[in-house]
Amino acid sequence: MKHKEQMNNNLAPIVLFVYNRPWHTEQTLNALMQNEQALESTLYIYCDGVKENSTEDQRQKIIDVRNVIRTKKWCKEVYIIESEFNKGLADSIIQGVSEVLSKHAKVIVLEDDLVTSKYFLVYMNSGLEYYKYKKTVYSISADRPAYNLFQIPEDYEYDVFVSLRSYSYGWATWIDRWECVDWSLDSIVEYLNKPYLMQAFNRGGEDLNKMLIMQRDNKIDSWAIRFVFAHFMNHAVAILPCISYIDNIGCDGSGIHSGEKGLSYRKDTSLATKYPSFLDVLYEDKRIINSFYSAYYPKKRPVWKKMMNRICRILRGKNIFIIKKKVYN
């Protein structure tokens, strides 16, 4: 299957999803426009529609967003796709990315509250090119866990690392990987009958299985957990940066899915490098994987379980309970 590349160059198209946050949208677009490759890139802007029970104020915000996106020519080419009804974030992203990937071999994705480093596009396009033939890489992410929760070893020599969990705050992928995602989650039936698979999936964070089951039960509507699950089921990984190229300005209670997490998601992108050092041999650095896992572990193991583990190690040479906060010993 052949795919057209935009504007006769090798840059991936950018897809931006917007809804009802005009100020956030404008900050995102202004930062994107400052990127070095913006004037060489094609931008698709997908605007979600009005909900049936929306207030007049909410409807006005959607109108304001659609006015904002037309104020400037943010990239070399800009295509605006407006929905007449509300799809929700998950369906908007799944349908929008699929539509763009029917015309292009790869894509870079943003949402309306992500302020990018000026080197964001250089990093994403470089990563897409570097890992395009490494089929076990399913995505390139522009963000990473909060600096106070997750540390990179001082002697680590690369600017990116292998992650068991993709990150949804600025990311990129290729059509052949995207087409492998089981959006219906039909494969979850067999998966849930194998506890060892569930345990392995949670190496990317203790919250993953919980979110996956909530998605199956329609208690949440998340494209991201299904994308993370596709990485796992296809024995694939994500590439994340050591220094974030994304500053998330949306965790202020203004968005449907953003919550109010305050400064924990804010990051200074000024240290992000223009020409990152990519690792050629894909491997799981146990120090990084353990630190990443700890960032997503909500509570410490009870003292009695620690004591039981210690006794079992003495008597049997192994733990009876899985050691939490670590994937590798």
C-alpha cells in the first residue's frame, strides 16, 4: 500500500485536536508556529462539535476556538475539519488520526493544551525517521513523567529511553503500527484469563489494568489505554525523551479529561535538545524501568508483606509477594 508524503518532503503532518478552550488553543498554536519546521509542515486541525446539553457559554467557547484557529497561518498548509456534533476525545482522535494516516505514512499528534518546545517538530520527525524500520517501536512520545517522581540515571548516555508505556501528551506513530491497534478490545477476553499477562502489563504502571478494565466496561472513554495495550500485546515499546518537549498547560480544571493536577504536569522545555541522541539497540534499562514503575505505584507494600517476603527469601530463596516499586531486582 502506497502512502503520499506531504509537500514532497519527509516531514510528518501534524494533527491538532481542539474543542472548547480558546485560550489554551491559542497558546498551543503560537508555540507550534515558533517551531523550526512549522513553515515546512502541514497541519490538520480537528474541531469537536457541540454536545446536545451544552450551555450557551459552552457553545460560545466552541465558536471562539473556531475563530482562533483561523486567525493565523500556523504552518505551511492548514486544513480545518469541523464536526457538527460531539464525538468525544477518544473517537475524535481515533477517527482523525486514521483519516490522516490514510493519506500519509506517519503522523504527529497534539491536543489543545500542549505548549511545545521550539525543537518539538525536529525531535518528532527525527524520531520517526530513526525508528521507522524498528518495528518494535510503536510510538515516539514528546513528554515523560514528572521530574520529581521519575529520575534518569546520571550516567545514562542517551537523550531518549525505552518505555513500556506510551505517553499521550504529544506523540507520533506510523500507519503500520496504528493499524495493529485493537480498538474494540476483542483480545481482552483471552488476556484477562492469564494473570501472568496482567502482571506483565502492569510493569508500565499499577494503574494500567484498572484503566483497561474500566475501558472494557465503558466506565471511561480512553483511546490512550487502548494504544498502550496495543504496545504490550504486540511486544512493542515507546520512545520517551529524558527532557520533555511538552509543557502541559491544561491541568487546571478547564478540560473534560484534564483534571486539576496543577504544577505536576508543567515542565520547562528550554533544556530540550535540538538533536537528541537516540539509542540504536533497544533495551530496557532496569534502573529506568524501576523508576518509571515507582512513579505510577500508588502505595507502599504493607509491613507484614515485607516481613513475609523476607522470611520466604530466607527459607525458600524467593519472595511470596511481588516486590512492588520494582520491576527488576
